[in-house]
Amino acid sequence: MSDAMVESEATEPHARDRMRALVRRVADTCDLPTLPAVAARALTLARSPDAKANDLAKLVLTDGPLAARVLKISRSVLYTRRYPPNSLQDAIVTVGFGALRKILIAASARSAYRADDAVAQKLWEHALATALAADEIAVASGRPRGGDGFIAGLLHDIGKLVFHLSDPDGYRTVAGKDEAAEEALFGVSHAAVGACLAEQWGLDTEISEAILLHHSGDSAALAVQLATADRIAHEIGYASAAECATGEAEEVPDGDFDVDASHVALVERVMSSFESERSSFE
Ligand SMILES: [Fe+2]
Ligand SMILES: [Fe+2]
């Protein structure tokens, strides 16, 4: 990733207004997956300066499947510490409140993809592969794991899931096609739906902007990271669900990086982390 990163659009004053207008438009058009109620309350509590790990653990434990997923993800390599946490409270103390917020988002995103739906499963695999690729790109640039790139990767194509769930036959006709085809059928692109969901789930505007722009060739750092990670997910065989939905192979998106030795090594790390990490999100 180039260090000469162009200033993110998210830093422009109009970015938040633009996202708000988008949220209003998409909310009128689509039913977006909502955050599980307990996750939403825990996210609010985790932002409070008075929050205590004990209270957060008690709250998250009121949703058994969510609590199990949060504990599992906190034990993953993304948040590895010398001693893996034994309890949810231990996990919260170990990873900290900032990482806990990301884990709650990751656990909530996972729960939107049903295991008995083949298209949803393919979309999930693509989301996780993209998130892990974004994470490896972050690490290669000296940044920590489990950051904004990871969360943006998990959510970048969730708009496709929204289309598939709301109109499976309609989604089949646009899967693998460009955003213009999606806009013609659904009135919005999957990128706009994903950005709207990220906004509604309370993520930073930089993340929703990167999701909005991940097919646009935008030069904001996170959008570039996301587009590169998206391409790597295709390269390692975890394309989005177009092939599953339509029976036709999907083209690998264009990228602007050299396929040199460091890229090959990075792709290998993504493949191995996908194999080791997928069980952390089941
Ligand atoms: Fe996409
Ligand atoms: Fe994608």
C-alpha cells in the first residue's frame, strides 16, 4: 500500500451530510439487517466512560449465541494475547473496549448470514476473506490487526446480502453485474446499501465512505485498502456469490498493484489465515 495516501473524503465536511442523505434514501428502499438488540446496547455502554467490563459481560451474556461468538472471536488471531481469555469478562478486559466494539460488530455481521442459505454462505466467505486480506494489508503497513479495514471488509458487500434476502430472483439477474444494473433494479447499489448499514450500526464515517466507494477507484486510503482486499479474496477463490446465484464464473476485479513477491507472500498469508480463522466466526 502506498504511503502517499490522499486525504480521505471522510475528512471533508460534507461527508457526514452525504452519508445522512444516503441513509434516508436507502432506508426508504431496503430492509436492512438490524443490530441484535443486546449488541446495540453493549456498543452504547462500551462508549461510556463509566463502563465496567463486569457490566458489559453481564449484558452481552443475556444473548447466549452473541456471547459465545464474541468470546470465540476474541480468542482469534486478530486479538491474540499470550493467554487466551477463559471468560467473557476476561476477554473484555484483555482486548479492551475499543476492540470489543469491533468484535460486537463482527459477531453481529456474522449472524446476518444464515448457514442454510448457499448464496448467503458464499457471501459470508467472500466477506471474511476480504476482511482478512484487509487485515494483512494493514499489518504489512505496520498497523494493528482487527482495525477499520477488517470491519469494512466484513461489511463491504453486505448490500448484496440485503438484495438476495429481499428479492432472490432479482438478485440473481444482477449478481456479478455492475452497480448500474443494481441501481436499475433496486434503485441503489450494493455499495450504497452497505455504507448505509455501516452508518446505521454506528461505525465511523470513514468506514461507511470506504464501503460506498469500494468499486469507484476512489483514492482514499481505506477505499484503496478495501478494493485491494476485495481483489485478493477473488484471487484466492472466495469471490462473492455471483457464481453460486447465476452458475456463471465471476470476473476478478481490476487492481492497481504489482503481482510481485511481496504480493504473493501476502496472498499466501491471507489463504492460511482464512483456513485458521473461519472457525472463529462460526
Ligand atoms: Fe462490492
Ligand atoms: Fe466484494
